[in-house]
Amino acid sequence: MRASAFEIVGGGDCLLNSHIHLGHETTSNATCWALCSIAVHKDVQHKLRQEMLSLSTETPTMEELNALPYLERVVREILRYHSVVAGTVRVASRDDVVPLDEPFTDMYGKVHDRIQYVALTLTHAD
């Protein structure tokens, strides 16, 4: 069912407002965890500050920020450790087999060297 212009712009549950709010929450949540993590890990804070002070300006461009390797690693680690998305659900669109580099033994003692998916099977990833 299509949403009306009234529902998108401001009526009912306001789809536009909901999407903006969702983006706001994930961004502010990630920013809070980043600041908290950097405050707790003084060595990371010091090294990150040194890298930031190596810039020739107080208002760096995105290109200049993207060129900072330690900042990149810190941001990736914070997002990995404090994921803004709790999990993802996927649905197999067709039967498939995924080979594994290393076999594993399940809780029943059976050894598996591949994972088999059946079409329309839900998979939850944390």
C-alpha cells in the first residue's frame, strides 16, 4: 500500500519524520560511543590527537580526514565493537551452498565443511 503525501510529509505516523529520526539516533549513538571509548583509552586519544594535529588546518576537508589512517582504524573499531545495528536478517532467495575454509563441529559432534541454505530460509547475523 502506497503512503499518501499527507502521511509522508506530516500526517499520521509521518514516514519522513521517522526516517530522519532513525538516522539521527544511529548517528548520535555512534558518536556517543566514540567519545566514550576515546575518553577511556587515553593512549588512543593521545595518538589520535597527534594525527589530527599533523593537519595543516583546523577545518580539514573530508579528503584530508579520509587520508588519516589511525582515525580510520579507530572509527572502524568503534563501529565494530559498538555496532549501531544489533543484527541483520537475510532471506535466501534460492537454494545455495557456501563452502567453508575450515570445517567445524556442531554441538551434536557432526563435522560440517559447508553451509547449505534452502530458499526462503531466514538467517540472523549478529
